[in-house]
Amino acid sequence: MLVRFWGTRGSLPVAQKADTIQAKIARALVAAGGRRFADAAEADAFARAELDFATYGAYGGATSCVEIEGADGAFVVCDMGSGLREFGIDSFRRIAAGHPPVYHLFLSHLHWDHIMGFPFFGPAFNPAATIVIHSGHADAETALRRQQEEISFPVPFEWLKAKFEFVVHRPGEVFEAAGLSVSLVAQHHSHDSYGYRFEKAGRAVIYSTDSEHKMDNMEAEVAFETFFGGADLVICDTMYSLGDTVSLKQDWGHSSNIVAVDLCHAAHARRLVLFHHEPTYADADIQRMHGETIRYEELVRADRPPLEVICAYDGLEVRV
Ligand SMILES: [Zn+2]
Ligand SMILES: [Zn+2]
């Protein structure tokens, strides 16, 4: 399986402002220290080798949208955040190259940041496309139709040309979709949310966002240790720092990087992806949180096998 991140920001899309880019360029020039580069490729090689990610890159600002490639002849996508628009455009390119126009979309929940990309999803207008929308929520179709209503958007749902199918699943149920074995778990979040486990040929990927885990009640988290059990990749809601989750933002429905490491350790997972980044965090803040998470994992690892900690950014690809 190849996991491709089209949107990794939580709650609200964000864009880089001019002063942010200017500060990155200034830091890069200082780091170059007057060095001369023959061409852009040489400068790029220097940047990749010598600069930190917050200086030469950016975590990105599109909201939740993650593709899992490797299913049998269909696109598989988790959530329809603003990253869905770019995925839709890219899927047209792949369909022109022979990929079937079949989409399986899995919804964690119906909050706006997880469905806002749908009105801009080009394949919904393709009469040859089949779009299957999987959800744990019986009101998923209502949510998607409602945001197309005239008061919010000029194109009503009825004008969409693709063949739509809405499938509601129950936690604990195991089903096949697009050549993957799929199951879901109910998560603690306003109006509920669901995490998904995708398995193929002995490999497992977990998509678990907008889920509040509480460190002072780890007994209640046993269900998640089981659900994450032995996973090769766990994409986890790590929106807040530990300080925020135990004080100001307790009961806001999100988790910290610390509890994500604890759960992945307990589940003997191999890799953790930090995901659903707080929109007010600058690239340097997210990078710092990534570093702190790596150090925390090393501190509490004890005799367990190492858990690799990856920080998601728009455009990241991880092979499982
Ligand atoms: Zn969210
Ligand atoms: Zn939410």
C-alpha cells in the first residue's frame, strides 16, 4: 500500500503568508553563508541536505484527505477535506492513463473540515464515475446534500453526474471494499467519529483522526490498543500539545502527540504519523512537536521495538 497525504491540517485550511515565506528565504540565505550554486538543482540539493523542513518545506494547509493506493482497481480516500480537490484533479490524470473511475471514500465524521472539499471534487461531475461513500454515520448523505444547498453553494447535489452509493457501517463489522479488508471503531468526538483499519496482504494502515484519548483513563483506551494492534502505520489525531489537552482544550475532541505514542507502543504498532495539525501552529511549531515526540518515544520505549514517528505534510507519501 502507498499512503498519500493530500490534506493534513485540522479544523480550518491555512495558507502561507508573504512574511512567512520571506522569513524562510532569509534563514536559508544565512545558512548558505555566501556559498555559490551553479544552478537551481545544486541549490536544491544544498537545501535538502542542510536546512530543516520548516525552512525548506512547509507542512501545508489543506484539511484532512488521505489516499491509500494499492487497492484492486479503485481509488481509496479517507475524508473529504479541502485536500480532496487536488486529489480529484490528479485522479483525472490517472483515469486518462487507464485507471478505472471508481472511488471509495471513507468518512471519519461530518464536521466541516472533513467534508468541505466535496463541492470541489471534479469526479462528482463525471457521468462515468462511481463514487461509494462509506461512513459510520447514518446522516452522511444529509450532510453532503446540505452543504450543496443554495444557501451555501450554487451547485445542488442533484446536478452531480456520477453514480453515488452511500454505505453505513457499524463498528466491529469487517467488510471488503476495493480489495481491502476494512473495519471501524467508534471514537470520542462531538457527534461521534470513526477510525478505520485497512488491511491487505498482512499489512495494516489505521486512519484515526478527530479522536480524544484521555491519559487519565487509559483503561477506556484498551479498545484502541486492540484496534491499532500490530499496525504498520497509524495516522493519529495529534492536534494539541499535552499541556493543551489536559488544561485549556480538554474535551475539545482531540488528542496529543504523547497519548498517540503511548497507544501505539501499547498496540505494538510500527510507525505513527502525526496528523490534523492545529491551524494556528507555524511550521516551526509543528517541527518542534515532531522532535519532541521522537524524544518522548525514545524515553518511554524501554524494551519495545522502536516506533518510527513521522510528521504528515501535504504531499507526503509513505509506502507500507
Ligand atoms: Zn477535524
Ligand atoms: Zn471533528
